[in-house]
Amino acid sequence: MWLRIWHGINALGIIVLIITGLSMQSGIDSGFIMSFDKAVDAHNISGIIVTLNYFLFLIGNLVTSNGKFYIVKPSAFIKRPIKQAKYYSWGMFHGESAPYPLSEKRKFNPLQKYFYILVMYLAVPGAIITGFALLFPELIIEKVYNLSGIFVTAVFHSIIGFVISIFLIIHLYVATIGKSPLENFKSILSGWHHIHHGKK
Amino acid sequence: MMRNRLILIVFVCCLGWLGARAQSYENAQEHQCLKCHSNQTYTFHNDLMERQESRLMNPYFVLDTIALKAGVHHVFDCIDCHSYEYTTYPHSANIKLEPLATCLDCHGGDESFAKYQFERIDEEYQKSVHYQTYGDAFTCSKCHSQHTYTATARTSSNVQEIVEYSNNMCLSCHNSMQEYKLVSGKDNPELVEVHNWLPNQKLHFENVRCIECHTQVEDSLMVSHNILPKEQALRKCVECHSSNSRLIASLYKYENLQSRKGNGILGTMVSNDSYVIGTHQVPLLKTLSYIIFIGLIVVIIIHTIFRILNRKPDDK
């Protein structure tokens, strides 16, 4: 249940962050999407909400059983996601069945797992740290070689933001791979996935 | 006969000039003017009362000798610009009513100062709200002290230094109760309150000059002198916070001139110490991001097509 709420807050927050972030960075004269000062405020506020939400996620993964889904199985740890990738790109069109179907013990297939680990434990914390540094620029190192420290931080923040937005698109798309394209979206609300046996 | 007289006159002038030049700002205590005007008190012999007297120097007439030496006019002596009659004390009252030289009196029409464009600055200045309201009484020296002037915008390599130097000129009246009232006859409006609509006020005041928003951009002049009435001041954030930022034509153009790399706009903005949200578009990253994004959409479309094509008949 907490996970459903967490997911909802995250989804909303990150969408706002991406839209406002794009608006500020786009450099388009007309004040793309919304006026600049409102975009800055919206971005800062949703950034703080998502950060708090992230801490909720970290704690939740430690105290509940959800954390186990993020642990990488060391055996064949390259072969597994490749197998899943092959299924997504070729196998599912040729009648193969999913190599790592959903079960109560397995929420993510290996490819998903790797991506989620990278995003949740690398990209999002990176965005949070650089984001907070930009909120308090006095904390940033003044110069990195000959570049302004703030500039470097800002570029990293934008790059990570872009990576997360790409992830989001893939995330939404893969969610449509199911019995019917909308089926998984019901699961977002209910938290449960109807397991199909004998079908792809 | 005339030639001899001419030689004599020139000789005397040289002596006089040399004599005056013998004074310098190096040793303020020996300098005829500075021995009083660089201190808060001065001592003199009162001939009338036949005694030594010490008095307080008027604080507005105490000069900063270090700033004097650092200024561009340090090669001149006091009486090169001020009346020679000041060499006697007590100073005669009516010399204080004489007008002082303005910038154009010396620099106007002088070819060797052509690059500073004094005449154009005067033209622009005459359009400004200060001249329109106060006329000739509002001289160059109201902002630019001839004693301590340095061409900071041309020489500094630090944006914050340029900003501070420039803003202090505005703040010397606009943040001072008495100066503001002296010139305008009105009470000074509270700067912070007036700028309440501006988010991150402190950051803005330290990193952008007043004139960035309060003048019309004049990119062929080093510093725009046409200060507009407050109603015409800039309020749209995106005028600076966009890739076509007006800062490139004003504050950051100095960096352009001084940049050793000549990497174009990105190189110069990258090599200075400030960061302005929305202006620093890294062209390489932007292209990459478009490629990745479009590539992703293409992959998704292909994948979807295959999924549609591959649908089993009993599926939806």
C-alpha cells in the first residue's frame, strides 16, 4: 500500500519536474509552457517533495520486503538481462513465452531490475544532490579546472534529468506490454498483477 | 625680442609645471593639498590669532589616497583641475562657486580617447531619465568620481567585481537618504521593497548590474548610458534567462572581449564565474539529446507496429 502511494507521488512529482525543468532550460524566449519564475518555484517545490518521497522509498526498502526485488543475482548477471532484452526485441513476436514471468517472488524481470536499480540508486540520488547544490549554490566548489562549478553542477543536473525522462518514456511504454495495453495501468492503482499462465 | 619673450614664458611655465609635478600622491603628508585633505583633522597656523590650530576636516572632503593613486587620473595633480587659488589657506569663498571641468571638457573631441566614445556616451546620457529630469546640474561626476575612476568593466576579469563597482555608483544615491534627497528633493524609495517581485533578490543584486535591466541595451557602447525611467524597467525573466539572453550584449560582452579562448559564446560564458539558468545551452548535449529522444520514439513506434502486426486473433 505504501508503495502505491509512493509510486503515485513520485510519478506526479517527476512529471512536474521534467516539464518545469524543460521549460527553464529550453531557453525559448516566449516562456515555454509557463512563466520562468513560476517554473522555478514549481520545480523547487516538487524537487523537495520528490526528495522526501525518495527517503520514504529508501526506508521502506529497508524495513519491508520490497527491498529484495532490488538485489541483483550474481550468477549469470549479464546473461539474464540480455535474455530478457532478446525476448522484448525478438522473442515476443515469435511466440516465445516470457523467460522471467511475474510472480510474487519476482516483481521485476532482470532487465527491469537493472534499470530500476540504476535509476533509483544512481540517477535519482544524483539529481537530488545536484539539485540541492543548485538550490544552495554557496556550497558548490567555485571552479573545476577552468569551469564555473555551478555550471558543471547544472549541466550534470540537466543530463541526469534527461536520462530520467528517457527512462520515463521507456517505463510507460513497457507498461503497455501485457495482456492488453491498459491492463498494467490498472495494476498501478490496485498493486496486483493478474498472472497469465500459458500465454505470453 | 618676441622670440625671447616666448622662450622666457615657456621656461617659466615649465618650472611652474615641474614645481607642481614635484608633488605626488606618494607622500600625502608632504603634499600641499593632501596633508589636510587625506586626514580627518588638519593643523594650520592661524595668522590672525597667531597660534597653531587644529580643526576637523569636512568628512565629505576627505580623500582616499589609495583610490586616488589607483584611479586613471593619478598622473594629475589637484590644481590641474581645481583652481590654483586653492593653494592658499583659508580658501577664498568665491572659487567654490566656479564650475568644475566635466569629462567632455578634456576628453571631448580628443582623438586619442576615441575608443571610449565620450561624445556618444554624452548623446546617450542626454536621453536618460537623469538628464531629462535634472539637466546640466546632473554632471558625469554624480556617478563617476574623477578622483577614483577606473575602467573596471574593461579591465576586470571577474563578473562580480564589475557588478559591484557599477552598482555602487547607483547605490551611492539610490541607497542613500541624503544624496537622493539632495538631487531629487524627494524621499528615497526602499530598494528592497521596490524589487520585491524579483525572486532570489540577493543573488540578482550581486551578479547583475542595475543597468542590465534599467537601460536599453546598446551593444556598440561599452556601457549603456541611457538610463530609462523606472516604468520602463525590464520585468520579463526570459529576457535574460534564455539562450538569446540580453546579458550577452551587455555584461558578458566584456568577457567576450577578454576571453583568451575565443570559443564563441559557450566558451566565454563557461570561462567566467557566473551561471545563469537557461542561458548555458551546451550545443553538443542538446544535439545528443535530440538524437536519443527521436531514436527512442522511432524504436517505440517500430516495436508497437510489430506488436500490432503480431496480435493473435483472440486478443483485443
